Amino acid sequence: MTLTSRVVAVARMVRAVTLGLALSMTLGFVAVQAFSSQYGDRGVTTVLIDSRSDDTMLTAAIARQESAGLRCSESPTLTDVILFQREQGAEVTVMTFDEAITASASRLGWIRRYCV
């Protein structure tokens, strides 16, 4: 092998590695953008609750917790005060974090608020 053929072989290898990196970076960028658009910040949503709504029990439970000095939010937080709503009913109960996770995993209802 002559020096010229080695240079050509190295140039081809560098070109292939560069092309591979460019393609993987482009694919990674597209994947991150797709994830970000799906799960990114969607802004603030204001919910107005009608007095005839089923969520009045939730509103009352939130008011009780906030009057006790807690702040309730929809974002998951490690806390021992969870507002949980059973699948068949409007009643909202206060549970510990472990109880709420177990009940939610058993599909008995869903976690409505985390109060800290």
C-alpha cells in the first residue's frame, strides 16, 4: 500500500464517521424535539368549576386542606396528604402517599391533588 492509498482510506473513514455522527445527531435532535412537544410545558390552564359539577367535593376537600395551611397542586410531590377520588363516586378522601399509589395502581380511582 502506498502513502496515497492510505491517505484515501483514512479520508474515507473520516468521511464515514462524520456522516454517521451527523445522522445520529440529527436523529437525536428530532427525538428530543418530539419528546419535548409531547411532554413539554403546556402553559397554565384555568379551570372554572360549576356549583352543579361533580368536582365540588374536590373543591371542598382542597379548601379544607388549604385552610389547614397546606398548598394543593396537580403536580406530583412526595407528601402524606393526597386527595384521592374513587372510580365510582364523587367523594374525595385524604390518603397517605403509599395508600394512594396502591389504590391508583389497583385502578380503584385516581389521585386528584397533592397537598404539601
